[in-house]
Amino acid sequence: MKPSRRRGHGALPPPPAGEGWGEGVSARENPQEERALTRCYATTSPASGRGKRSPRLDLSSHVPSIVAAAIAISIALASNARAEGLAPYEITGDGIAESLTGAPGDAARGRALVLARTTTCILCHSGPFPETRFQGDLAPDLTGAGNRWTVSQLRLRMVDASRFNPDTIMPSYYRNEGLVRVGLNFADKPILSAAEIEDIVAFLATLRD
């Protein structure tokens, strides 16, 4: 008969050399201890296979707050250290006909700006950008933007979208007054420069079906 490994009051000896805790102990020797250990460690032991599944975190109800926070952070990053006055412009009808810089923008730079998370465009919009993951679905798809709006209309929408919809979640990218909850470090600063506005407008104008 195999000698018992128990020592006074049911205590077990240390595991033999080369064996880790739980490897040299038979569950048949003390099933109560085995069940107690299982309850204690099962939830943290990947090998046990018997731990409780953690409840899945449902963030669906928090999407608007998450998006708002992401936009606020991105705007803060984009506005950092930018201190420029606004170039004068004139609104004619539903657009701004003249370039804010007096020159056409660069469409290649504009595309890079649209896809940069710091401008917030791609957080809310999607578009013909197959290489970009996690595009937004809270605002119109940018595909065909050049067909739907003229350059003049695109420019005003970038400058101050609230002129078309006071309740829009789209930031006013070239505005520095009449805003609310603006951090002191970003007061009197537009989110984008006049040149960046023109670059984005030039790119959006190229998006045609």
C-alpha cells in the first residue's frame, strides 16, 4: 500500500522537486480542498477552463459621449500652439467664393488632413478610403462630395457648418468667437488654418462619382 503523504491535521507536504503547486497533489486525496481551490482560482486560471466568463462591456449607449470626447481631444491637439487671426472672407449666398489664402489649396495635403484623426473628419465621416480603418458613420459619406457641393459651398461648410444647421455636431473649423466650453489655451484660435481649409476643400472637390 502506498504510504499516505498526509502529516498532522490533514496538512500536505511541500510538492516534490520539479512539481509546481497543483501538479503533485491528487484531487482524490482531499476532494474538498480541490473544490475550494477551484472556486478560489478558477476565475484567474487560464488553464482551468472552468472560470466564470466576464460580462461583456456594452458601450453602445455611450457612443455619442465617446465621439464627443474624441472630437474634443482631437481639436485640442490640432489647435495646440496655433495662434493666427482669421483671414477676412465674404459669404455670398450659401458659400464663400474666394479662397481664404488667395490661392488654390493642395488636394494631396487635403487628403492627408481629412484622414488625420486630429482634424476629426474621419471620426464622423466615411469615404472612398479603403486603406483607413474605423471610419465614422455619424455624418454624410464624403464619396461624391465634389458632385454634391460646389467649392464655394464646401468652403463655407468647413469654415462654419453651424450656418446650415445650428445643431450640427460638426465643428466650426475657422471660427474663434461665439463658441462655448473653449479651453483657455485654445481661445481665439481656429481649429484649422486658412491654408488647411483650402487644402481640404481642394481635396473634397476631387471626390466625384
